[in-house]
Amino acid sequence: MFDLTNEIYTNAEKAREHLEAIHWPNGPICPHCGNSDQTAITKLAGKSTRPGVYKCNACRGPFTVTVGTVFERSKIGLNKWVLATHLMAASKKGMSAHQLHRMLGVTYKTAWFMAHRIREAMKEDVKSSGPIGGEGKTVEADETYIGKRETPAQLSRGRIATPTKSGKAGGAHKRVVIGLVERGGKVRTFHINHATKDSVRDVLVRNVSRDTNLITDESRLYTETGKEYASHKTTKHSRKEYVRYEDGFAIHSNTIEGVFSVFKRGMIGVYQHCGEAHLHRYLAEFDFRYNRRTALKISDAERAEQLIAGARGKRLTYRRADEGADA
């Protein structure tokens, strides 16, 4: 249960001890050389030494638990970092930077900085974890469109997409997100530039095992690629068919639609605006929470601890002004 009076949220030293317990359950590990021999690591003490500093006698380098994480070299108190990670891990539809700014007592710029680094910690390495699905398993795939593209899509024969008669942006004006979810398992979502048969196939074959039972709607984006899987079943949304049963097996894409509904409610209701360059970070945030949802018996506290553990080996720093794309 979340207890706001817990010292890890109010005391920087208690927060540091909390991070050390998560990252170093068996004692300090040198982030410089990987030394874990406790007899060769010394905790420094003294009036001129910062709290929590260790020295590796193997490489002679000093370090703290934040070195090699998204918290490294931050002037923000660790207790505020720990509280921010819990708030973002526990909020199903997200936590805006303005809300963090008000709750943590930091500037909006600082809260925005923190939120993006926490999203970086939420990012999962899909390459090392392998594909989802497998023999006897079912994966639902679908695409959704959200927000306005910052660069309009180029159509065939040089045509440029124009808004509909009602003035709303059509599909060609929106950002494309592809979603894959294993029933009872994990989800993976990706922002792609254009939804074509080739781009959708590339996402599918890289992330879904060929032994999987694939379920989609009747979109022609999946027709050919579906033949590469153990089976490919579709529902015809154009005919108002959203679920049907074959030998007791439910054929629908309602699971991935549910994932998209939470994502869109968060993006529209909480975040309201997201630059296209940052969309992949927001997708990683919503994927992280879904893959550690309550239905999988993971509590808010456990989810927050896994987030802190995922902060290691990741850095996200400001880019110098002269390093920008338009410099």
C-alpha cells in the first residue's frame, strides 16, 4: 500500500538506501569495472565526502548507486525521484509534468526533465527478451491513429493529403501506432511513419513468433503477412462483427483495442499534447504499466521497484544547443 509518509519519499538518505537495496541486494557493484568483491570495495566517510560514495579498489574509481542510471549527476533530491517514479508507475493513465511540478515542489521544466528520464527507465529491451506469442498462443495486432503529424504524409504520384470536408484531419494527417498484444501476456506498441504492408510486416515478423495464432481485423495490411503464421483469423468490423466463436475459441481484437483506449485516454485527458519526436517514450510508458498490470498480480509498489531497477544502464542527457538538427 502506498504510504506518502514513508521516509523514502521525504528523506534523501532513506531514498538512497532504497535504491541500494534494489540495485545492490548483495552489496555494492562497481559500475566502472563490474567488480562485486565486497572486500575490494570501500565505503568512503568523512566530512568532505558526499553521502553514499564508495571506492572500488580494483579500478580505483569512486561511485554511488546513481552512477550509470537516469538519476546520475542530478541535483534533484533522490526522495523526489523515488516519489516521482512511484506516481508514474501507479497512475494508469499517466502523470503530467504539471501535476509532478505541483506535487513535488519543483519547476515545470524540472518535472518535464524527470518525467522523460523516468520514461527512459520504463523502456524495455524487446530485442533481448525475444518475440511474444509462440505455439498455442494468440496475439492480436491492430493499428491506431493519434494526434496530428508534424510532417504531412506524401501520397502516391506527389499528392498531398488534405483535411476532410468537416475540417478534421484524415488518417494521412495522423501519427500511426502499431500494437501487438499476447492474450494474457505482454503488449508492444510502435510508432511508425507510414502504415503499409511492408512496414506492418516488418513490425510483426520482428516481434511475433511464427508459431502464433494471429488475430486482426479485415485490414489488407495483414492479409499477406498473416499467411506466414500458424493461423490468421479476422473479424469484419465493416459488417459490425467484433467477436465470433469457432469451436469455443473467441476471435476478436478487443484486447488490443482496450490497450489503445487506455493509451488514448491518457494522451488526450492527461498529457493533452505530445511532440511526435517523443511519442515513442509515451508508448514505452504505457507498455511498461500494462506489462505489469494488477491482473498479473503486480502491485503498485512492485511496479515502482521494477521501474527503479530498470533505470540502470540508461542515460538521457540534454543535447547541447549547437548539436540540434537545425544547428
